[in-house]
Amino acid sequence: VVAIKGDDSGPPILGKDKTPLTLAMMERFKSTWCKTEPFTQLIKEKGCISRKVLNRFCYGQCNSFYIPKTLRRRTKRKVFKSCGFCRPKRTNTIIVTLKCPGRKKGFKQKKVRQVKECQCQER
Amino acid sequence: VVAIKGDDSGPPILGKDKTPLTLAMMERFKSTWCKTEPFTQLIKEKGCISRKVLNRFCYGQCNSFYIPKTLRRRTKRKVFKSCGFCRPKRTNTIIVTLKCPGRKKGFKQKKVRQVKECQCQER
């Protein structure tokens, strides 16, 4: 059983007191990673000729924690928690024009959200 | 640039087609971890004598991903995403009785949510 200093006055693991456990957690937390990987996305629409566009997806392992706290009237929060999500940090919206021989107008424009860069972020 | 099979018909990385990238992702995803760590929680209340109870907190690194998809009318979802959260899988509510010399009643009962076990879970 480990007594965590700062349990009452603030977030235990981010407090000023660096207990061995806190340090061990911080050490392990360093190995977090979130990759930005390119892939070819097929843009399809009925009656139109499909087109390929470059896009990117994110995958990785981010930090998360959940620490119970006694209810304090001021904050009302019973837990101190955080969950990292490997998701886009920067995106771009591009317009893709598809040729549509099967349609009156002859073409169709589609909005595609293009991922530029991924990062572990608080959800 | 890596073309992901199954991009159109379903989730690319969980599809039947095991591309080298899919396998690499699955391999890296195996190293996910979520620890259950005991700590002493101080239960406080104004006018009462504080008591210590055993509790547990969770911390770790869980898988998350974010994959853009073309809008399909049936599902309406533009992304295929998932975020794992290292949080309690099993909890218990315990009643802690505090002695309160400064109060009329002489005691105060407090509910405390006790964490039993942590696990990476979909948020």
C-alpha cells in the first residue's frame, strides 16, 4: 500500500511531491506514442467514377488514469481522471470533384476531411 | 502510401485482409497495459476525525485510433474511431463512519467508491 502525498490538496500524481510511485508512473508514461499513417482513400458516389485521394489515419497508445477522490463541496468532482486519445491535431477540408456520367449535372463535389497530423490529446 | 484493403466495406484495420500494416498495428497494440495500484485515501469532513481507507487507482496506456471514412448514407459516420481508457472495471461502494465531536449527532457517514480492478475499456 502506497500513501500518495497531495491526495487531499490536489491531483496526487501531478503534485509537487515526487514519491517513488509518482516517478515510476512518469517514467512509464514517457513511452506514449501516436502515429500518423498515410493511406489511399476511395471516394465513391452512385453514378460517378470513383477517385482516390491521399489521407492519413491515427493509431497509438496514450496515457490515461483514474484516481478516486473524496467529495469536496467546492469542486463536486469525485474523481481525478484523464484519457488521452490518439486523434488528428491538424486537418484540412478538401473538395473532390467526381465525374458522373449517370447524372444530369455530369459531376458531383464531395467534401473530404483530410488528416494532416495526429497527436495524443485529452478527449 | 499504403492502400488499406477493406477501406470501403468496413473498418480497415479490423477487416479480414491482413496487410503488413494491419499486422504491424496489431503487434504494437499488444503492449497495452493498465495497472491497478493501491493507495491510502484520507476521508475528511469538517468537525470530524479523519479516517484512512484503502482504495486503488488506475493508470496505463490503452489503444486508440482514428480513421477517416467517406460518408456513407446508411451509417452517417464519417470516421471509424475508438479510444481506450484505463479505468475501473469493478468497484464497490463502502460506507465510512467518521466520529464527529464537533457535531450534534456525534458521527457522520460517508459513501466512498472503492476501486477493485482496472482495465482498458472503450470510453
